[in-house]
Amino acid sequence: MTDKTVIIGLEIHCQLNTKTKLFCGCSTDFQGDEPNTHVCPICLGLPGAMPRLNKQAVLYALKVAKALNLTVPEVSEFSRKNYFYPDLPKGYQISQYDKPIAEKGIMEIDDDEGHPKNIRITRIHLEEDPGRLVHKTSRDRAGYSLVDYNRSSIPLIEIVTEPDLRSPKEARRFLNKLRSTLEYLEVFDGEREGSIRVDANISIKGHNRVECKNISSYKGVEKALNFEITRQRNLIRRGQRIEQETRHFQEGRGITTSSRSKEDENDYRYFPEPDLRPLRVSGWVDDIVLPELPDARRERFMTQYGISDNHARTLTGDLKVANFYESVADADPCIAATWVADILLGELNYRSMRIDDVPVMNIADLITLIRDDTITDKSGVEVLRTMLDQCMGEDTEACEMPADIVTRMGLTKAAGDDFTAVIQEVITTNPDAVADYRAGKKGAINFLVGQVMKATRGRADPKELNLAMAAALKEAED
């Protein structure tokens, strides 16, 4: 049951997938490059440097606003958020305050009982990212930090929810759907370092709110919230006060630690950014064409391909997985849904592989072999694992086609009566199981069939083997 005393709101910072930064022409593609090589006077905050707004970032923010049903006001404006930190060279961050680019939207998720629930979105605003601190330790000297300004002025949208979430699982469900929506909109690349960061606000009803800052993974949000719920309830049980504060989530230890007392808005001394004119972009929204979003694609998959709701949810939760499924569905949509959603994704997760590490034609070939009854499901799993082990690495051309693996390993499906000798051997070497079967323990036949499957490496259909085994047991009894 959902605990209605838990109150959670999220502030999600998402990096927009633009080619250049929010206020200058520096490239955002700096992964793997040396620190401080994608910088200029503007993103370094040098005196006299003037910001120039990236139009593509504004269009991306409006696209997200339209997808999440937010209203775009007639006028929005940038403000200076003043605070001092080593990775903020200007001493202020250009953000939006009381006039954001969009406000008052909703996104529907399932609550913990599986019922639809609307999560209200307070606002979306544009802002620049600060730089990045790199913390160093050494045996020869005290710990120190270096500053990399390559991230400085990277375009972000901050999505702020109302405190409508009631459990860590709901929070993670919301974040997963948000990530999926942003990827479908093609405004966000979840594989970029630092592409998403979450601040989670949590309280127990009637007590002060605590903010957990800069959580960098969906799993981390759920862990941080679970820890905070336990910590806060323990304080309440002991009659202690919950302080309003900012806490830092230590992912390696799974705990939050106190960072500082929580700032109020007036601590940041917001005032309008004098170097940027107000935005009047509400008229642009009508011209934005949205792609098919996750919910619509899920409904289409169920209607067009006849697959289950569970399979459709799994397949459409990630844009690349959805595209991959549609590329292999022609062979047999239902078999493809089962193999991609239930088997392939699990095997990829075990190997820390991505869906685009697997050649589409190979999986289509495997599904065809299953559809045509050329191999059994068990043999199919063996073929898949063999192929994926070959694909681990940069060269996907090294992956054998499933049909070639079947031929090389002798995995072609055979009828149960092709294993008569093996069946007889299993009956002879397992007299106790045979006696149990004849005594009325019909489940004993499953053990005997399993032994045949093991000896024949899964090349026979279990249903056919059951019939062949039952016939052999009856014949031996007669």
C-alpha cells in the first residue's frame, strides 16, 4: 500500500542535446577531451563577455513543454542566481526564476497499486550548467580539487514537480518515463556523462523537508529516498526534530550525509539578467510537431502486433529497444516480443551490453528459427548466448549468424522418438523415479524428461518428449 505520509517532489536537471553551449558557440561534445579545451571568454565568465542565447535550446525546451502538457507564457526571462562556488566563474548562474519558459503540466504514471496517477509539473526552466570539480587524493599531499570548465554553460532544462509522489518506487517510475519521453523527443542523450541529475525533496507529513542533492542515477534516487524515509522516521520515533537541510547522497555507501542548511530563494539574490532580453516564444509552440511518444507507441504495439501490455511497456520504455523490436517483428511479432523483452534484454544486462551492440539481422534470424520450429526455445537461448559472447566488443561483424551456430553446434530440433536410446537409458539408470511414477506420482516424469533434455542439450521439444517418455514407461510396464 502507498504510504500517504511520505511526501516527495523532484527537481530534475536534464542536459539538452545541442551541438553548442547555451550562451556561446563552444562545442558540447567534449567527452574524452582534455579539461578546459571547450571554453571561451563567455563560458569562462571573463569581464566584458556577453551571452548570446542558443535558439535550438529554446526550441528543445518548448518541445518538452508541449509533450508534458505545460503552458508557455507570453513572456519569460532569464535571471542571475547569485552564489559562490569554485566551478562557477562568474559568481552567478544564468537561470530562470519567477518567469520560466513553461509552467503547470502533468505526466501520468502508475502508482504502487498499478492505478493511473497524474504527477503535476510545476515548471520547466532553462539554465546553464556550472563547471565540474574533479577531486584528487594523493599519498604525498592532502586532497585537492581541480576545476574543469568544459561543462560550463552546457544547456540544461530543470523540470520541477509538485510534491505528488508518495514512494521511492513512484519517483523512479516517474524518472524512467521522463527519460523515455525526452529520448523520444530527441532532445536528450541519456548516455552522455552528467546528462541527468536529480535533487529530491522529501518529508514525512507534518515535519520539515530535506533536500538530497545531485543524485546521478535513477536507482540512486530510489536508494536515497529509502534511506531518508528510514532516517527521518527514526528521528521522529526518538522525539527528535528533523532539520530543514541539504544532504548529499553517497552512492557507494547508500546513505545521505548533512551538507548545509537549506537555502531559501532570497539567499540567491535573484534579479533579471540585464544582458538578455525577455523571451516571447509562446507563438512557436503551435509549429512544433511531436513524434509518437511512449504511451501512444505502447497502444499501437498492442493493436498492431497483438502483444501483451507488459511486453508493450517493456519494449516502448526505451526508444532504441522499441526501434529494435520493430526491426525484427516481421518474422513473428509475438515471438519477437517474448524474445526481445524477456530474454534478450536480460542477457544484455548481464553482459553490460546495449541493444545497439547487437546486429538486427542476427536476432531476426534467431526468431525465424524459433518460428519455423527449427530449434527449441532452450537451444535458442544457447544460440543467443553464444552469439552475444561473440558480440562483446567493438566488432559486431564477429557475431555468427544463428543458423550457422545451429549447424556448427548440432542444435537442430529433433523429434522425441529420435532419442529412444537415451530415453531407455534414463529409465534404466533412474529406477527410483520410475517407481515413483508408477506409484502415482505423475510429477516424476518431469524429472525423467529433464534428464533426457540434459543429455540431448535441449534439442527435443519437451511436449514431444513427455509423450515419448510416457509411452516408453507404459511399454516397459507392460
